[in-house]
Amino acid sequence: MKGCLTYLFLIATTTVSGQLDSLSWATTVWGQYRSNVLSQELGRLLQRGGYIERPLIEAAQAAQGINMGAFGYTSGVALDWCSLRPLRNTELHLCGSFQFKSLGDFRWTPEFFDLVFTGNAGHLGRWDVLDGTRMRTASWVELAVGVEGSNQNRIELGLVYRMQSYDALIQNGYFLVNEGLDYMTGSLRGYLGWAEGPSWGLVTNAEWHFLREEAPFAFHLRLQNFGFVAAPRWTELKIDTLIETSGLTLTGPGLSVESIAQLTGISDLTSTSTDRYRFDLMPFRISTAFEYPIGPRSGLDLQAQAGDWMPTPRASAGYRRAVSKQYQMGIQLVTGGWGRLRPAAWVRWRKPGQCAFMLFLEDPLGWGSSTAYGRGITLRYQNL
């Protein structure tokens, strides 16, 4: 019996090894967050709780200025594979990918930030505009299959299972309290929406690579998660109201001190609706990369990305150099996305004919400084 089990184990091991040998694959794990306003110290206090000192708030106010504040995060794991055996009577190869991703996007006006953290004491007699303040998050799993041609050009069709999604937006809003504290007016129109259950959908992934021996450069174009999901029982809590008063009554229905304190008056200003289905676009991303050699061992890299709910496109420019036959390193300057200008660095180790490993750090200084505005890490392993 023991001999039979050993024989079956050897057969299974040989089969799995043979299947892996017939595939080229790469796996990537990443996590990053970034803000143009919230320092890591202030963000940690907001997440874990604690005493927020006034200099932290004043530094955030100065960093935001008159622009929209932003905070975003993304994390996940991805696996891409391609068969080394061509499909019958063609030059195409079967390929596919698996992905788990979590994404979040938060934006706010300077007035909204001040009202939350310092109140309206310094805003008396001034209109506070809240338009565009937003919060949205989503997490999903994706499984895709497609074909790959020459130069690793590929197209995939994938099935998406979105586990959760929230979306809140202030479409129009303003607030005013006069200097005499005897008059208040405000308007608010917005919504908070969520799916009562998981959502299903379809997406398309595509890659196109310009690689020519006669051309001194390379160009890459990628489209990810372009598609939609159908959310069952999408519920929206809507508010569309105008408030104008020269004072609040102490008790009674409607807008009074008693109803606000007990949150009973808030229900008079909101409405709830539920749709059987709602179709949402996935937060797709399109990215380009340009590589130009400036020597036998070095080159320049330019990259640009848009989508993924980023408030502005993310762009980077960098320099790379091969240190040896196994090691390649690079430095970059990154701007856009959810944050301001920051550095990045990466290193790639390659064992010819076997595997390659890459480590990418966005804002390396952010790993040891509480005054930084975010950080990120990406790990990638590829068999060769």
C-alpha cells in the first residue's frame, strides 16, 4: 500500500511539474495609499483614534489650499499566465489571469475639511461650498481567459465577482451662517448608495506591445478591467433639501434642536429607494509606457496611467541601469494620482532561464517618516 501511494505521488508530482513547465506565468502583490493633504501621522490618528493637535490640522489646511483634498488606496494580488504551446494550426497561445483587488477614493473641498475639524467659527459670513465631496470603495475577484499573439499582445474576457461597493457623493451643497449668528442657510443634494448583495459582471483586458529590433525604443499599452457589473438590490439614501432659518425651535417636529439631537428630524429630509438591478462601470485603468535606451546598460522610462478612480492621471519619469547580468535598478519621479510629487525606486533580480523577482517602492522615504503623505510597495515574481 505504501508503495502504491508513493507511486501515485510521483505521478501527480510529475504531472503538475509538466503542466507548470508548459506555462509562463507571473504573480504580483501590491499595496499603496496616497494623499495630497493628510500626512501619515494625521491619517494614523484618524484611523486609530487619539488626540489630534492643532498644528496637524493647520498643516493639512495649508497643504490643501483652495484645491480638492484627496486620499486613495489600492491593494491586491494578480496572477497572469500563458501557455507555451500554440493553439492548433495557429500562432496564438491560450492565456488568462486571476485578480483580487480592493480600491478606495475619497475627496473633499477645503470648506468641508474645515467644518469637520475646526467648525464654522472662522467661516461666519462666508459661503462654504461642498460640491464634489465624495467617498467610494469596491472589492472584487476576477477570472479571465483569452489568447496571446506575437510580442505578448493579448486580449482577455473575464468574469467579475464584486463583493462590496459603496458610493457617496455631495452633488451640490453650500452652507452659510451670518456674522451675527442669527441667520443660517444651506442646501444639500447628494446620495449614499450600496448593493445589498454581491455583484456579477464582465470585463475585458488587453495589452499591445510595440517591440521591433529595428526600432530603438519600446512602447506598451494596457487596458484593464474595462466592463460592467450588475448590482442586485441597489439601495440609495438621497437628500435634496434647502434649509433657511433665523433660529431653531427647542422642541417639536421638523427641524428643531430636539429632532436634530435625536436624529428624528433627519429622516424628514431624506428618502430611500431600492432598484432591483443597477449596472455600474468597473473602475478600469488604461496605462502606457515608453522605454528608450541611452546606452548599452541604461535607459529612460516614461509611464502614464488614468482611471482607477484617480482624480488626476498618474505619470512618472525615470532612469534605469543594469548593474550586472542579474541586477537591474531604477529611480523615478511620480506625480498625480491621489498625491503630489514623490520619488520611487525599484530593483530587479533575474536568474537567466529560471525566474525574475522585482521590488518597487513608491516614496521610500514614507516608510520611515510620519510627515510623508503615503507609501506603496509592489512585489512581482515571474518564471522564465
